[in-house]
Amino acid sequence: MDHKMSCIDCGVVNCRRGDKTYPDFCLTTALEADVLEEVRAEYAKEDINRIAVVAAEVEADYYCQLTRVEEIMKFADGIGAKKLGIATCVGLIAEARTAAQIFRKNGFEVYGVACKCGAVRKTEIGIPERCEKVGPHMCSPILQAKLLNQEGTDLNVVIGLCVGHDSLFYKYSEAPVTTLVTKDRVLAHNPVGALYQADKYYKRLTQ
């Protein structure tokens, strides 16, 4: 099947250092000036600029030195976040408690909301009854976001929300969001493992 060429089809990645030649389909060379200016204008906004600058500083200053947990704390410090929200899956509540303990030990106020908060039956919002085989109550990322918004969190941390549920949380969270754990029940929450083994053990993914 034909597809429109984009960055994921590039093996050059000249945009990283500018020491090679851009491919013919490169999005960088095809960028319209007004689009780039619109993006630059967004980065010029004080709150957005602070996030972009601090993110780059954490990457550069602690490259291959800190764990993601530590990077999140450095980032939070840099943007002046004092109160961290945790949006966690109930299946990773133990990990969320450990994360909260670490954050609190390092001076942050922490407030967490689990995905099943509200205890609403799945069928009440039109989820098929067959989905109750893994539990009767729905995950409610919108409620998680709403409660964290009410708490006035400065930065929210996702711990293991399901695919799609995380999408809704990102959409409804008023505070910036970063992810500590990405759920993958099969690969012990290490989804990149499927990519590393896509030509071997997980060849079915590309067939």
C-alpha cells in the first residue's frame, strides 16, 4: 500500500545535527515559513517557553545520568511545580505509592487519583457488558483529570493508564502531563520490547 513519506521513513535524520543531506521528502525543507513562525510564536509564550527550556536543560545536563523518576523531579523543580498529581492505574497502585514516597521525600506535595475512582459500572456509559470480564467498573481518566484539576496540581504524572484512557487524561488535564510508566501487561510495562523484537519473537506484528 502506498503511503505519504514522512519522518518515520527517514534514515538520514539530518535535522538532528545538520551534517548530512536532507531527503527529497523531508518535512523540514518542505516547511512553509508561516507554519514555522506560528510554532515559534507558541514557544515565545512565557509558560510554554519555560517548559521547553527546562525540558532541554534536563536532557542536556543529566543525559544518561538520571532515571526517569529523577528527571521528572528535576523538570518539576525547573518549572516551579510544587504539587504533583499522579494519575494511576489501580493495577500499579503499589508503584504509584512508591513514586509518591519518592516525590514527597524530595519536597513535593503529592495527590493521586486511581483510574477506578467513582466506581461506575462500565455498562452505564455504553461499554459492552463483555468488557466486564476484566472488572465491572470503568476506568475514568476524565474524573482523574477533573479531581487533579480541582486540587490545583502543577504537574501531573501518568502511571500505567491503559491505551486510550491515557489519551483522555492528557486531553482533560489542565496541568502539563508527563508519563512515568507506560502500560504493557505482556512486556512488564516495557512496550519498546516489541519494537526491538519485531523481526524475531514479535514478527507477527509486521506480517
